[in-house]
Amino acid sequence: MSEAMRPADGEIEAAARVLFEEGSRHHWWPTFEKSNDEFVATDEIGKEEFYDIVDRILFAASKARLSRTP
């Protein structure tokens, strides 16, 4: 994985927050009693897995952007 295409930690966190909020609003997963901040503070394994998914989404988007032909 090229470091130039790898999302920064802040980008991953921001995207994870949006995905968490949208997923909750659209009922893509069970309703959580916790906010995103509470979730990431209390479930380290869940946070790591969720952020890894977001990292892969952002990496795939970056890769697609770089492979576009002008």
C-alpha cells in the first residue's frame, strides 16, 4: 500500500464519524445507545475494526481516483 494514497488518521476518524452517524440514522445496523464518541472510547476492538473498514474504503477511493484517465 503506497503511503501517498493511505488516508491520514484524521481523515479516517472524520469519515468513520460520518459513516457511524449515517448508518445509525438509516438503521443499517442495530440502534446504539452510545454516540460515536462513546462507542470509540468504550469498544477498542470495535473501533479498530470499524476504522479499518473506513481506511479500506478511503484507500479504494484514492486508488480509483489515481487510476482515472484524464
